[in-house]
Amino acid sequence: MRRLPALLALVLGLAPVAGACGSSAMGVDACKSIEEARCRQVPACPNVEVSPPLWYTTGSAVDACIRYYDTACLHGLSIGSNPASSDVTQCVAAINGSCAAVAEPQSVPACAWLVPPVVEDDAGDGGDGSDSDASDATDSGDE
């Protein structure tokens, strides 16, 4: 019986962690495809660096890079949606054909969709005071 409170505390303590590992990430497979293509092309692009682990114990540097991004891609893409498979295919083809695309895939037209959409701030909240000044001037003229 003494173990029950400790077990309960452990389960409750891990509940938020388990919830954080949900499958709500968008573009996980697309991310893995793109990063795997980049990892495979790095040896052919001597001036390009990606962020794989600096050391590894098994396989090649390419294998370590792919394993690294298999985990990193579990967070998905920051574009907020799953890309079309044709978009991913075109982006991977661009990466396979250009060191510039390996270095910065989002900078080439075939991968431009990797840039997250710009979220505009609501300008109608009167944060700069210009809207309220205009209404104050109108109100004071009516009196």
C-alpha cells in the first residue's frame, strides 16, 4: 500500500509529458523526406552545413544526420498544415539537384512553401492611439 501513493504521483507527474507527445504535429513525413534528402546531399556540397550531431557511434555521418532529423522532425513543419505530396516531391528533387537548396531549401522556388505564413497583428485594436485620437476629435466637434 505504501507504493500506491508513489506510483500515483509518478503517473500524475508523467501525464503532461505523455500529452505533449501527441500526434498534432503537421508535416512530419514531409520534414523527414526533406531532411533526409539534405543529409544525403551534404557530402556532395562541401560548403554546406546542416545540424546533425557532431559525433556518432555507428554508421556514417549521413546515417547520423538522418537519425537526428528523424527525431527532430517529430515536431513537424512550422507552416501549420500538411503539404501536398507533389510539393514535397518537387522540393526533394530541387534539393537533390542544387547545393543552394541543400543549404537553404526555403530559398528555392520548389521549396518556397516551407516559409511559414505571416500572421498579421490586428491593427484595429487602437494600439497606436491614432484611431482613438480621430474619434475624440470628431466627438469634441459635435458638442
